[in-house]
Amino acid sequence: MRHGRWASMTRQINDSVLMSSVPGASQAMRICVFVDYWNLQLTLNKRLGEVRKDDDFRAKIDWKGLGALFSQEAANVIAGVGTAHSYEGTYIYTSYNPKTDDGKKFKQWATTWLDRQPGINVQARERKPKALPKCNTCHREITHCPHTGCGHPIVQTVEKGVDTLLATDLIRLAVSNAYDVAVIATLDADMLPAVEFVQSGGKKIIQAGFPPMGVDLATECWGSFDVMKIAAQIQRP
């Protein structure tokens, strides 16, 4: 994602549309939640694994309840604990490897179970092949693991377009006045231009983050909260 792309979009969209509905004192804030699935899952795994001294730890996130909890945390940041608000749904952006059994199972779960939960919308994209590493001497691709006793093929994939989908929906739903406040669960600094644009129209964006990681994005957002402080609440037993 490039800053120029969002600068161009800024010129094309009338800022006055974003200013059309800022909630008054008597209105409950309408909050939407936007989640980069793997950014959240892998970062939480890493942080909790460090606490538990378990490099293989995987957090069992309660995806059904995550959005409502994040929206309440955002309302608390903006106006204090217990602030009335209207939770408007969660948008989850993820990717999968279509060439592996695990990837196929994940896609099935994400698109036929998670996407059907109340208030949840899932966008799943195929991961694309990543260029193989090359030998620094002969510059040929290293196709198999060179370590003795292994020799397995090296297969790498990369996530493409997930951050762009999130940023586009963040802007699109702001322009259509679908929310007053957005929570973004990502550490990706590529989101900065989209955040700046949306907030220039009077909306507020709260980052669900892991300080000190993602400090640039947290600084640009109206506010933020530390996911680790509610880690126990967002996990299934």
C-alpha cells in the first residue's frame, strides 16, 4: 500500500460526506471493529507465549465475542468506563494457503462458520507463492532444505491485499456514515494514510494494539488500548 494511493482517493472523495454525522451528546456512539486476523492471532500468540515461556503457544481467541469486547474497550477509551454505545459489527480480513490441507480447512472454517456468526463479516484471500531464497554465491534458488536429515521442499507464501481490503472498507464505511468510531486490530503502519483520511472527516479511530509495537499507528489514531490487558477475556477456555 502506498501513501500516494490514499492521497489520490482523498482528492476524489468529498470530505464533507464524512462530516455529515458526528454523534451528539444524547446519541450512542456507533462502533465498528476491523481485524487483521493473522496480525492479531500471531502477535497474541507471541506475547502470551513469552509470558508462558512456550514458543508454540496458540491463543484460542473467542472470535464470536471479540468485536463486542473491543467496541466496549473503545467506548471506555473515548468517554470512560461503562459508556453507552452501539456495536455495529466486526469485519475480519484473513488469508489462507490453498495448496495445504490446513489452509483448506482454515478457509472452510472462516467462510462457512465464522462468516455466518451474527455481526461478523469475513474476507478471506488466497496466499500467493513467495520467491524462494537464493544462494549468495551462485544465485540459484534453494528449493530444498540443505540441512542433513531434512531435505524437505521449501514452500513460502505471502499475504497479498489483506491490508488494502481493511483500509478500503474503513474508508468506504466512513464515507457511507456506517460508524462514528472504528476499532482497528492491526499493527501495520501501511494503515496510516487511511486512518489520517478518515479522522480528517470527524470520525475517531481506536487501535487495539500491543505497545510498544505499532507505535506509529497508535500515535496517529485518536486513541488506543492494550490487548494484553484483556487477553484473558478474549480467549475461549
